[in-house]
Amino acid sequence: MASDRITKQTDSPEYLERKAFFDQLITVYGRKPVLEILQDHSLKIFRVHLADSNRSGGIIDQIKQLAKARHIEICLHSRAQLSRISRNSNQDQGAACDIHCPGYQPYRQALNDSAAAVTGRSIIALDGVTNPQNLGMIIRSVTASPCYGLLLPSKGTAEISPLVIKASAGTLFKGNILRCDSLVKALKDFKQQGYEICTLSSHQATPIAEFAPQAPVIFVLGNESEGVSREIADLSEHRVGIPMANGVESLNVAVTAALIAFRGDYSGKSTKPSA
């Protein structure tokens, strides 16, 4: 009977709605990043988290004043509690905040989104991109483009940090970022829904300008030095390349992502989350 009650609670509309809300929260840490986020009234901030050991004055007082002015809840924590929230005790400086981002979601939500499955549309996935600046620049390009969104594994890629936010120029909070634990598992699920997988290659590859997929496609970009893993390559149906001149062998992964995101064969219909 107890297990039945738990099942009913976790299947209730209220529970599912609350879970969906918390799934869309991005936690940002660091005094200056939190202050800058509070100053941006276009962002919906759920909570501000502060260490109870913070000294009064300076940025901490500014954070408190802005949060109170915007009627945002301020939660005080021990340093240990705050480090569990920020997941970076060495750099959180006793401050963090939760931002509600409608496009930040588990990838399975995109599987049920008909806008994501339009023929010609694409998703960009990252396999082992560890440089925070590259990740931020990729997020910026994908968010600005007609591309549906970015498929981002929780392991093996750079974590979402103030450096990533800065490199994204704040676009991290505006686009579709689809989270997954295992990129291989996520790609297999997308393939079952009719998506095709495409990797980048400089050998025996279709030039990107000639690539015309007949189904929604996921472009997988690999590690800055090693490319995509063998397991990901084995899932791929297509290989495309960007023709190079003057003996140049490759491009930075963030530049490559921008070229793919804006490759120009989209329907033009926006699928970005509303602000």
C-alpha cells in the first residue's frame, strides 16, 4: 500500500509540474555573476542562495538589495550546504542563484516536441567538448541560429560555469539546451524517433553545402583534439565535411558549430522558447 501511495504522488499533475519546473533551473555561482544576473530583469530568478558566514557590505549587500527589490527569496546556508548547491565550493564565493530557463530541459522533452522533428531542422550534440570558452561560444551560435537546440551530456563536457556564461554572452538562458546523462543513449532514442546522426569528417565526407537530409538530423561535434568517440561514430549514418583552402586542416569546434548551425536549409520557423 505504501508503494501505491508513492506512485500516485509521483504521477500526480502537481508533482510532475513541480518536477518540470525544477528541471528547468540553472544554478549560477559567484558574487559578480549573481549580481549581474540580478541586474538583468529579463531573467526569471527563482532563489538567491547566500552563505550565512558572508560578511556584510560590498557585493553581498548589493545582491541582497536587488533580490529584495525584485521580491526574490533569499536563502541562507552553511558553507557546506551552499557548496552542495553550487557544486563548486572553491569558486562560489558564498553566493549562488537559480534561474528559470524554459529551454533548459531533459532531452526526452524534445522527443515529444513536434517542432524539433521538422525535416531539415537540426540539433547539435557535443561529445567531449571540454573547453568552457568553446562551449559558451557554441551555445551562443546555436541559440542565435534556426537550429532547434544543443544536446549536452552531463559527463565529459565542460560544466556550466561563469566562464561558459560569459562566453555565451548570456544566451545560455535563452535557447534550447537538452540535457542527457549518456550521449549514446540519447542518440539511440532520437534515432528511434526518426532522427539521423551525422558526424564531421575530413575524409570521404559529403561537403556541407551539398548535404540535404530527408529527416531531422543531429550533428555531433567531437573533442577539440580527438574528435567523436568510436561508439558515436558507429551510430552515425552520415559524414559531412567543410572544404578547406590553403592547406588548413581543421577549424575550431566553436567555429564549426556556427557554420553548421547557420548552414541555410531551414524552414525559417522559430522553435525557440519564449522569453
